[in-house]
Amino acid sequence: MWVCVSLALRNCSVGAIGSEVQEQFSAGGALWFTDLTAPDSTWILPVSLGLVNLLIVEIFDSQKKEVSRFQKLATNFFRVVSVVMIPVASTVPSSMALYWLSSSFMGLSHNLLLRSPTFRRLCCIPRTKSDSDTPYKDIASALTTKYSFKK
């Protein structure tokens, strides 16, 4: 789905669908990215995309106690992909970068929402051994401990 929507947005941005659609995309942006057919010259969308993706990887990594060699390799691979996506997103039309950022942000939101004990109870999702009563404090604590520069 992600690939299909990305290709559709690219086609709309470059005029493959029709010039009237491209004209609407070129005038249909907001804030600093007013032209959705042009790359984001401020790099705000690409850098935000990279940071959100890195946050997803780090939150996932912070929850694991014991990791295998393969899990470490996979985590490092996704860290690299998150960083590589920054220059990639800076070269594509803003419509694609905005979609990628929105998609990643929704993934992060779902990940955090599904950790909520209240939400899990409301949706009748059974508890597991790894569930915490304070998941957000645990995530913040793990990230602070891992990336703290204080001695």
C-alpha cells in the first residue's frame, strides 16, 4: 500500500496523471511547503521523517532485554535506513515526503497507543508478561539512560 500511494503521489506531482492534477499539487501545499511537486528545500520534512523513524526504532529497541545477534543487525539496519531516508526524502516531491512523514507518525502513534494499559483494557487486549503499568515512563527512562550524556 505504501509503495502504491508513493508512486501515485509521484505520478500526480510530475504530471503523469494530467497537467490539471499537477497544477493543483503545485498550489495545494501549506506552511513552508506550498508546492507539493517540488522537494522541501528547508529539509524540515526529510529531517522530521528521519527523526520519527529513528524514534520508532529506538523505542522498539529499548523494550527488549535480551537480543540475538540477528536482532542487533536488524536494529542497526533500520537505523541506517532511517538516516538514509533523509537525503532520499529531500529529493522527492514534498507530497511524497509529507506522506512518508504522516505514515511514520501514525505508526509511532499506534505503537505508543497499543502500549497504553487503559487502551489495551478498553479493547480487551490481554496482558502479556512484558506489559508494563507505566509504559511511557519506562520508554522515557530507557531512552534517557541510553542516550544520557551526564556522568
